[in-house]
Amino acid sequence: MSCRALFVSASLAGLAALMGLATVSAQDDPGLKPALADDNAGWVERGVLKVIAPAALEGETFTEPIELHEIRKGLPGIDYTPNFEAKAKTVFERAKEATLRRTIWALEFSFKPVRMVMVDVPQPEGKMKRKLIWYMVYRVRNLGKHLEPAPQPGQSDDVRSKLVANEPDDEGKKQAEKEIDQTRVFDAKPVDELGKDAFPQIVFFPTISLKAHDVDKEYLDRVIPAALPVIAKRERIGKPIYDSVTISRQKIDVTTADKDNSVWGVATWEGVDPRIDFFSVYVQGLTNAYQFADKPDDFKPGDKPGVGRTFTRKTLVLHFWRPGDTIDENESEVHYGIPIEADEAAQKEILTKYGEDERLDYRWIYR
């Protein structure tokens, strides 16, 4: 059965900051659970916005305990036994199981339907060529409420109570305060929810791509200056629309009840295969959350920090479908989400193309 017929039928924190290390375990992360959007009937009204809430999570403010190979392998001479402290307090031992923490920010992302427009695009030989451009207009907002690890007292409260009860001399006070500093811990629960004064301005560096699942092609958002005024005139947002380069020059202030500081952008794709039926849009840059994985054997003494380490960034995935058509590409046939098919086998086949186990419209992944 053709796809068209189918559709019709259906406290090393300082060092950690220098090294740029922080992540979250992806297993059982509530923020990575799939989401099902509202009824697609809303797309009939071509100006409607779909809103994806910010996704800053407590679990993203820390890593699971890891070994810092840059310290244990990369800094010679730090494995020693101190005379007056426990060996477990040395940097070498603490780097064996280090929990790294960071502040996490996130932007709200809203988007209009994926549409198509004919544009006269300049060619290398100096001539103009009329091309069909796929595009998606979107809005980003800084709503505040970002997260940072909250310092917790640990054993320091007990030390303070003893300090008050015993009234020690100045030297005793210094020793007690030292113990307080050493026993203070940071816990990712609870976290501090930062107000509007934290990250009052965020810069959005988008990486947006369109992946065609059934033909195994991926198209990176391409800046097409000739398309921008055509799209802006058609969409009539009432505010400037930026491409993926110029939007990164805008500082996104916190939006409040009194002032809308939203910024609008557009992703454009050229030369999209007209045969595609199932595709997804991947959006990176909406949060600073990321993961990393180390290959300990790849790091050798003398290597620069980060050798053998791979990073993945938290990414928003938006699913779409359309009946592929090489003759008449029609934007009205583009639908948000994964299509519904009554036949269980056919539905499973569609889900497999998207790499999903169940029907959903968007999800957060690390990529």
C-alpha cells in the first residue's frame, strides 16, 4: 500500500566550571518523556501557534558521580597521603567520584505550521532561479524560572550548635568554621528557582534541521536572505523575523505580564525531497543542558582536557507527516505529529520510521 493510500485510509565546582563539565542521566528523566500535542484541527487556522514549555529540570543541574580523568591521569604528583588530613579529602581521591553541578536555563519555543513559498534565489553564476523553500516560523521567550543547585547545610548546623554551646577561643572558632566549610554540601533537590534577575538576557544560538525519515536525508536550516522578506510579508507577525544567524545577535530579555520580549525567527530549507511522507524538525539551543560520555582509555597523561569525551545537547524533536507528492507539493497537506493508522501493523511500521515506540507529537532527546 502506498503512503498516500495509507494516509487516506487513516566541591570541585570551580574546576568543573573551567572544564565545562555538567550533564544529567537520561534514564528515567521525566523531561524526556514523550508528549502528545493537542488536536491537529488547530492547523486549519494557518496562524495558530503551538507552544512547547521550557524544560529545565532538577536532574540536569548535576551529573552522576564520575571519575575526572583530567585530574587523576593528567596531573602528576597529586596522589599522596597527607599528614594531618584524611587521604579521602585530597583532590586525587575526590576526583575519583565527583558530582559536577551547574545552573540550567531554558527558553519557551512556539512555532507556526511548516509552510512552503516560491522564492527567486540568486545562483553562483549571477542569475536568479525560482525555488520552492520549506520554512517554519517560530518564537522564543525567556520566562525566567531557571534552575541552579541549592546549597544545603549538611553537617554544618551541628558544628554551629557545638560552636555556640562551647564558646571556644579564636583558634577554636577558626577550626569550627573550617569544618563548616568542609562539610557544606550541595544537593540538586531542592533547587533554587531563579527569578527575573538571573539570566535577564539569553542569547539563542539555534541549530535546526529537518530529517526526512523515509528517504534517510537530513537538511540543515540554511540562511536564504532572499526568502526572509517574502516570508515576513506573508506571515505578518508585527515584529522582525530573524534567520538563524541574525537571531543569535538578539538578547532575549525576560518576558513579564507587562512586557512581551519575545523574539521571532524562521528556519528555511532548500531542495527538500518532495517524496517524503514522514519528517521531523530538530531544534537545538533552547537550553544549555547537555550530556557527555568519557572513554577513559582514550585519555593519556599530557592530553588536553576533554580528549576522549563526546557531548550531546538537549534537543527538541517535532514530528510531522504529509502525503509525498513530486508533482504538487502542497503545504496544506503538512500535519503536526505522527499519523494515526487503525491497522496495528501499519501503525507500528510508521512509528518505526520515526524511531518511536508510541504515537506522540514531540519529545526532548539528547543528540
